[in-house]
Amino acid sequence: MANFTDLTGLAGVASATAAAMLLLPGMAKLARLHRALLLCAVFVLMLIPFGAMPFAAYVRGMTGDLSITTLVLLFCAMLLPWCGAVQSRHRLALLGLIALASIAFYPMALGVGAYDPYQLGYGNLPFVAVLLLLALAAWFRGYALITLCIALATLAWAVGWYESDNLWDYLIDPFAAIYALAAIMIFGVKTLLKWPRGRPR
Amino acid sequence: MMIPSGRQKITRYLLLLLVAIAFGAALYKAAHHPGAALFQMPENSAEEPQSGSAKPEFHTDFASTQQNISTHAASLVELGDGRIRAFWFAGSREGAPDVVIRTAVFDPVKNTWSPERSIVNRVDTERALLRYVKKIGNPVAQRAPDGKLWLYYVTVSLGGWGGSSITAVTSTDDGTTWSSPRRLITSPFINISTLIKGTPFLYSDGTMGLPEYHEFIGKFGELLRIDNSGRIIAKQRLSDGKSTLQPVVLITSPQRALVLMRRSGNSPDRVISTVTDDAGRHWSKTMPTTLDNPDAAISGVVLPDGRMLVVLNNIEAGRNALSLVVSADGGVTWKTVYQLEDQRGRPTDPLHFGQIAAELAKATDAGITDAGAYGKSAQRNKCVAQHCDFEFSYPYLIQTHNGDFDLVYTWNRSFIKHVRFNRAWLDQRMEKSKNGELH
């Protein structure tokens, strides 16, 4: 009998795989209903055991459980035809925050220096308080996507949604970090290219 | 400026409600997080132990019996009835998919080992964890205050040993039956690179301390604090950089401990140390000790009088010598009290190597009737072309409640050798080495 946290982990991986289908050529041409059916089919296929384990379990062995932030980003992409695009400033603000957090967090967590920020994720009260302030600041400034990601990740950690006891694992993962860093870099390059040339001195 | 519609306003306030619920739950959880705790002193350190016998006793044998197989990384735990359970991994080669965790029980009254058996394998582990597992390794066990036996072992899904994670199984009947495996999440980078080797210990509130180490990009020691339900409640870094592995925690008081670490990489060929004076809240900058270390594991215990007893390859290269050393000054100076193994300078051609290994096996356990097979197993695992290397490595030393000592280590990657001695024997050895050279 599978544990609850295994089911949530597998469901996350299956969702991510379904979302990845959207990248395939021709997907944009499909009718909404066909697209929805395809996404559902991929999701279910990933969870059906073939041999010893479902496909999602093999992927999960490599990727671990996906952070809530990654899932929110993926669901935004999957639900695009039905809910419309997230405002680009919201998306950019979230990706910028993830990129900044990644640059500061991963090197230290992987051994650069004596301080390990990952330890804060095991129930550190000031860390939770700082996240609350960040979520409220984003809410006041109207960055709903940031608020949503932080709140959902924190709630998932509080109720033990995944195997991990560490809040960082709900907030961020290497895939969100790589995606955010790439997106911010592309945005930066595009902005520079659009920058008016020959400005008056 | 756009004026939000009624629907947008509702969405916005629903989001605020979500924030309130999420952080209400999270702050409650964080506020009820276990606080800091002191180290728990081993029970045998409360007073001078009542040894089973005042007569010096020193006994050697093999815990494992399987031949022509690669065997490594043994650990020990004392059971509720005073017997000793050993764990190690064995398979066609280290890291092979057929590697399993095996166990056997030593009866100190009869001086005999039970038949060994397999308790954990790769396929059952991946099915239970619902994630692909490529290989398994290093098992380390601990008996919690509630009597539950915890066995932690390394699992790899991605890459080599640097991609390891920790998996745990538990037993409520001292190892006869085991629970389904559970994964510990200890690293933010797809949970890779947490490995174990050192002996676990207890905190004063009954939570468990598990020394572990990281070896992806950096190589450094860490400590996990785990509650009785298997939940990780804290993680600490003991060192940083690229030069330390496999921490061993030697607790000398509820606040004070010395950690010894295997050196790795380009650091000096010395055991590396760090100390705490506040039960692990802060650790000193790492320092090389006077003990040699050829990038090999170490193990140790603290005697009731505060002296430290450590087993290690006290040489700069190779693993062909294993020493028992003691420190009476908190790890500043060390003295060899007994040379457990020493095959430095012995012939390394397969023929002589096999003969010597067979003689060593016979010397370890006089009851062995097929010493030649032990020699052949050693040849299988330690000879490449026409060159063989003796290996006595990965020691794991414990002191039992009655004050006796049990040590296991890898014998030529082929068997797990067991050494048992009592306090009277140790005192005798210490007396003999009183005027010995300091390290």
C-alpha cells in the first residue's frame, strides 16, 4: 500500500510529464477538448504500473518530488487555454525571485562556505516569519503569483504533503531554478536588444 | 491605473485567506518544533562498567560467511538482550544491482554468530519507495530509546555514490522483521549526495543523531537530528570545502564532543577534527589531527573515564594496516595500543597473497576448515592482474552496556572480521604501550 506522500510525489511527476507534452509540435493546433484529453491520458499513463513500478516512479527516482512552485508554473502552462495567460509582470516577478533565491541558496546549500541555508527549512520560526512577510509584501504590491506560490508551498509543508520535512523543498527545486535563470537571462537579452540605439547624450 | 473588478477583489481576498491559513498552520508547526537538546551520554559511561570477566579477553572471528562475493561497510548495534547485530552489504561487486544488506547476530555468551541473512535488497527498496533505485550501500543501525531498531542505508538512483540518499527501515523485534523502507529527504538538490558511515548517537530528549556526509561537488560532514517517528528535525554542517568525509562523533560530556573525519581530496593526510562545547550548536573550525589517514574510514568510542579509543588505518597510503589508538587528552595526542592488522611490505603477487590471506583467515578463526577458500575470495576481490593489495578498512567500534568492545571491519573486501575484547584486555594493552610513541 503506497503512502500518501508517495502518491503526491508521483502525481506531481505525472503532472509535469503531462505539461511537457505541451511543448510537442502541433499541440497548439489541437482543440481544447483534445488537448485536455491528451493531458489526462498522459497523466494516467504515467501512473499505471508497467512491470514493477509506474513510469512516474522511474522519473521520480531521478528528479525527486517537484516543488509546489514548479507545479504552479506547470499548471499555469497547462491551464493556459482555459484560464488565459498569467500577466507577464507577475510571471517575471516570480521567475526573478526564484532566480535570485537560487543564486543565493544552491551554492551555499551544496557546500560553499560554512553556512547551510537548507537547515532553516526544518521548522525554523524566523524563516517562516520572513516568508510570511514576503507573501504579504507581494500581496500588497499585487504580485499574486508570488503570494500564491509561497502560500501553497507553506501550506503543503505544514500538512506534510511530500516526504520532505524541509520547507525549501516545497518552495524551490533545481528545475524551477534552471527555468527561472534561463527565462530571466532571455528576458534580459531581449530587453537589451530592444534598447533604443543612438540615444541622445 | 486599472480599478479592480468585483471578481478580482474577491480573488485577491481569497488569496489573503489562503495566506492566513497556510501561515497559521506553518507557524503552529514551527512553534512546536523540538528545541535544542544536549548530547546523551552512553549508559555504559555513567560508571565504570561491570565487565563480564576481569580476565583479559580478546576474541576474533568472521561475522560473514559467504565466499567469492564482495563484502563491505559493516556496522553494529547492541540488542535489548545484550546480543550484537551486525549489518553489511554484499554482492557480486560494490555498486552492483545484486548488492543486498545482510545481517547476523553475535551471542557473546556462546561466542558464536548466527547464520547470516539478507534483509534489504534494491528491488524491494525501489518498489517500496516508488522511485527507481540503481544500487544500495552502507548500512548503519541505531536502537532508539523506545527499543525500536533503525537501520539507515544508502540508496542511489542517479550517478555514483555522490548521488546517494538515505533510506530507513525499522524493526520492533530487534531485527527479526523489518518495516517497509522510507526515504529521508536531506538535500535540496534532487535529494542527492547524503551518505552515512559514522555511529549514530542520542540526544537528551531521545531524538537520534545521525552523522552523515556530502560528496557532490563539495565533500563535508554533516549531522542529522531525527525524531522517533523518523522525521528530520535539524541538520547541521560540521565542515565545508572538499576535504572531509564520514564524521565520527565522540561525545565526552552532554555539551562537548569531538568529531573526527576521514580526509579526502588534496588535504593533508591526517584525520580532520572539529569540536563543540554547546551540544552541537556551534562547531569549531576544522583542524588536522596528528593521526595519519589515507582517505579511509575511522571509528571510535569514548571510555567512561573520558579517554577516546579509535580504530583507523593510521598510515598515509593504502589500507593494509589497521590500528587501535587511544587519546587521554581529548584527541590532541594519540598512542597506538594494538596493531590489529599490518601487512605492509608483504608479497603482493596473487599466489603469495592468497597463501597469506588463508593464513590470516585461519589465525582469525581457528575453527575455519577451508582457509584456502578465504584466500581465494581475497584474491577475487583484491587482485588485479599480477598485483594484490591487502585491505582492512571501514572499522565500526561499539562499547556494549557491560563495558566490552565489539569491532567489525572489512577484511580484504571479502569478509567482515569481528574482534571482541574486554576492558581488562584494553587496560593490559594500555599498560604495555604506556611508554609507546605518541602520534
